[in-house]
Amino acid sequence: MDEQQIKQKVKGVFGKNAQQYVASESHAKGSDLPLLVEWLNPNSDWVMLDIATGGGHVAKALSPYIGTVFSTDLTEKMLANTAKHLNKEFKNIWYVIADAEKLPFLEGTFDLVTCRIAPHHFPNPGLFINEVSRVLKPGGKFVLIDNVAPEEDALDEFMNMVEKLRDESHVRALKVSEWKQLMTEAGLQETKSINRKKTFQFPSWVARTTSSQEQMDRVEQYILNASKEIQGYFSVKINKENRVESHEIDEWMVLAEKSR
């Protein structure tokens, strides 16, 4: 698929599953969300941009501490559904349909840019990072949270294939080393980061983006056919009926600042 086909696929998948992403346990209740306020020490004078807001969980967590929040998403249906949920309680969030790789904002607009559990859907992560740097003020902060591939190529290939089989809008989860290189090249300096393991309950996780039982079975069979070493790395749990119950992936959370 070319870039436009990928982005149309993203719109289709997320438009269809908008409500599921608002309610998703892994998106709504991640242990990373409470860390945002602690890491950022946000200010009521700040203007914030949340890229690919999805269910709006980052905007919801930070808007009580920040003056103005712009929540953007490529998928209009996703954005409209999120606005419906947040508008009653949060009056300082504005919703803008926007492509993460071509943001409709002027240079040096934002004090803070965030993006959580989305960049693995972006065809050009380098363009995305360059756009983040462009719209940040000098000294502005950037928080990236996303699933990341292990540094070992075989594990990288397995993880990304599982994701692609489950979700046709998945492009690639990058390695931490690749993200660090992109940020350095864009003038974003890492100040703090953590790695954590994230557990998925397989039945609900695979059902969220698949369109048929056949597709679910393909994902499960691919995991079952993996080597013991690969299954061990991803902590795959298989029950007595030889069905996958859960697995783990790596997630990286990083805080960076734009060089002055």
C-alpha cells in the first residue's frame, strides 16, 4: 500500500472502532498516564497539542493543568466520538482533524506536544518527528509513548508481523534506537525515559481491530507457531486447550525538549 492507502486504512479501522478506543483498558488506564503530570509539571499558561488523540486519554489527563489543548486526529469519526465524551467536562479542549505528518499549525506554536500509542500507524515517522519539532516553541516539551520493537531483528520482525496480521492499519513499531536517532536529528533532546512491559488479554485485544474469525485465527496461529524463545520474550501464555490467553510487548515513554 502507498501512503494514502495506508492513511485511508487507518481512517477505516479507527472510524469503525472509535468507541472501543475510548473504553479500551490498555488505552484508558495505562500506568503511563499518571506519570504525565509528574514528569511535565504543567503550567496553566501552556498551549498543548495532542497528536492522534484517539480516545482523548492524554488530553483528558492533562487538560485540568493546562490553559489550552488542541486534540488532533486523522480520523474524523474518532475525533467526533472523543469530543462527545469530553466536551461535557473539559471546556479547554479544541478538536482539529489533522495529519501527524503535515500539521496545520505555525512554527513555534506549542509549549507541549504529546503523542501516545499511535506512531506505529504513521507511514513516515521521520516527517512526524520533524513536524513535532517545527510546531514546538524553543525549549518546548515533547512526550512520546508508543509500542516499540525489540532491538533484535527476529523479535522485531515477529512483533510487527503479529500487529500487521491483527490490524491492517499498522505500519511499523520502531526500535528505541530508531526513535532516538530521529529525535536527535530533529533537535529534540531526551531528558527522561522509561521502558515497560504491557500485557494484552488476547481475546479482547485481537477482536478490537480484526474483521473476521478467520483473521483472528491467523493471528493466534502465528503466535502459536513461534519458537519457544520468541514466545518466552513476549511472555505468551497458552492454556490447556492450546489457545493464546495473553502476551506482552515493550512500550517506551520518553520526554524530550526542543533545543533552544
